[in-house]
Amino acid sequence: MQHLLASALWLYDCQSIKGASRLLRLILGQNHYLLKIINERYPAFSDLLASLISSNYAGGCTEDADNVNCEEKNENLNLFSAGLSDNFSPLNELLQQLEKLASKFPDYEEKARPLSAAGIQATFLGSTTYPKCFLGIEPLPLTLFYHGNLFALINSKNFKIGIVGTRHPTGYGISVTKDVANIAAHYNCPIISGMALGVDSLAHTQALLHHTPTLAVLANGIDICYPRQNRPIYEAIWRSQVLVSEYPPGTVPLRYYFPVRNRLLAAFSDILVVTEAGAKSGSLITAGYAAEIGKSVWTVPGTIYSKQSSGSNRLLNDGAIPLIAPENLADEIERQTGTDLPLSAYKEKPPELSPLSEKILRELTVAERSVDELCLLLHCKLTELLPELSICELKGLIFSRLGRYAVKDSAYRLMN
């Protein structure tokens, strides 16, 4: 309720009086407990409130309401107070709560106009510009704040790919996330993600590197960069791509905002790809939202020994489509869009490896190993192993640290 009221105040301070008054009515309309009381005990007043709520959708209102004066706002709000009486305490109490919340935003007028001048815009439920892709999700966001050319991106015919996953990807997760994002970029498919650390950041970064459209769905006001480590990504998206949030400018991120925003990420995407996810990853929530609204959910299988893959492997058990090679995603894009682009420009020629080098790489994809462990696991002599390790290092496939060997991102592409 608090962030919805803040949105109404933001719209009002930016001179969108019609938008503010309609949003206030929608706030009342979304209070299902109040509506139940009205329908059961006050049928006459129920008709009045229903007509007010339904009027939100009449006439195709727009956010451009500079020519609307304060008289209309007062008339709209007075329609509520006109129907009140001392006996109708539920609505009185709700209006009192709204007034208390309004008192918590004394500096909103000072903040809103500079943000509007910076290019932050808003659309709301009932507007002609309200994204149609939201109409299948619950609850519907009453307001959407955005910066950038949102409507060019969401209204384009290009296939939109959501990429999500763990905040702490393994080398395997990093590699497959880059591959998925690069495939999307190869077909100029907009990449949708949440600008979190890990997989989200990788997806946005690959989109920016390839000059592919990308949209970041935030769990805070779009004037705030979170997490702070993503400042370069945030600024790059601000300059040339799209940021969106249902929370008004100035809203700091709270833990429960993140799972709620995931439904918007799912709605913006035509398909959702989970590249790597642990058992408690928020990307599993996003996958659930996507499945509920009929979107295809793809998941990259991971090793059963990795905690970061336990969630994505569970999705496979629940019916997600396995993404076992980058070509699978390319085939799906071509099937959905009718395009046929050669992947030769995307694919890199893999280096030639000896059978022992291949075994080394496969063993290191499971876990880091010492030389002694590799000799034991691969049943080979030290004199056979050391030259192969050197060759793999020279080819940029592995590296050593603290006496143990580990694979680099590039090695995972050879494991398909």
C-alpha cells in the first residue's frame, strides 16, 4: 500500500493529476477485503464504488495530463467522500490510513520534478500504454515506472529472452550464461533480466557488448542502483537501454520486493532460460511465474554434485525444457520467428585435445583437483599428466592456484 500511494503522489507532483487520482481509486479498488464488506453490507454504496473503479478503463486515458487542473482531482476524490457516512467505518479507516501514509512523503514534490526532467516516466493500469503482457499476471502492477524506450522494445516483433539464475555462478554457469546471451544477441533478441549479481549481470553485460536491446526489471526505484557493484552496468543501461520498476523513484530495495518483481520479468519474456540455480534461488520463483502464464521455461542441466545446479535440475524434474546445447535455443528462436541465420559467426573452432586432456577437463569440471588426485582418478603416471596439464594451460583451458587445478570458462564449451 505504501509504495502505491507514493506512486500516486509522484504522478501528482509531476503534474499528471488524472493519473494520480485514478491510481488512488485503483488503490481502493484493489482492497478486496473492503470490497467484500461493501458488497455484503452496503449494496447501494457498492454500485457507486464499482462505477468509479470501472471508469479507470474508460476513454483510454494517457499520462499526458498537463492541461488537467486541480479541480478534476478534487472532483474525483470528492466522489469518495460524498458517499461516506459515520456508519461506513471501513472506507473511513482506509482513507485515514492513506492520509497518514501521505504525511510520510513531505519531500516528494521536491524529488519528483527533477526525476521527471531526467526522463523517468510512468504508465498505469487503465492507460493506453499499459503493457499488454501484464494482463495475465497477478497481482497486476498498478503503476510502472521506466527510463528508456520501453515501448519500442516490448512492442517489437523480436523474440524476447529472459535469462536468470544464481547470484554465485560456477565457471560452468558463467560459460553457459554467456553462450545463451550470445545466441540471443546473434538473433538480436532483447534480453530481459533483473540486474542482480551473477547470472543477471552477465546477461546484461553480453547484451551491452553486442549492442543488443536489454531490459532490467528492478526491485527498487529506477533512480537507485542496486547492488552498488553493478554501477557500470546500471549506467550503461540508463544511457542506452531500458530500466523498469513498479516501485516509485526513491524506493530502496527490500527483501520481499525481489520475488514480487520476478512476475514482471516473466511477463516481459517470451521464453525464460534458467542457466544455473541453487535450491533457494529467486530464479525458481521467476520460473514458476513464467509457467503459470504459459511461457516456456528452459533450464540448463548441471552436475548433481553442484549446489548451484540443484534448483535448475529440480526444474527439469518439474517439466522444464532441457537446454543441452546452445543450438537448442537457436532452433527455438528460428522456429518462433521464422528466421534462419547461420551460427558460424557465433561458434568458435574448439582446440584439438588429446584423450587424456579431455579426461582432465571433464574431471576438473566436477571440482578442483591436485596433481596427486588427478593421477589417482585418471589412473595415469605423473610423467604423463604434467605435460598434458601444461598444454591445457597454454590453450587457456585451465589454471592453477594453491597447488590445485581448475577449469576456465572456455573449457566448458568443449564438454558438450
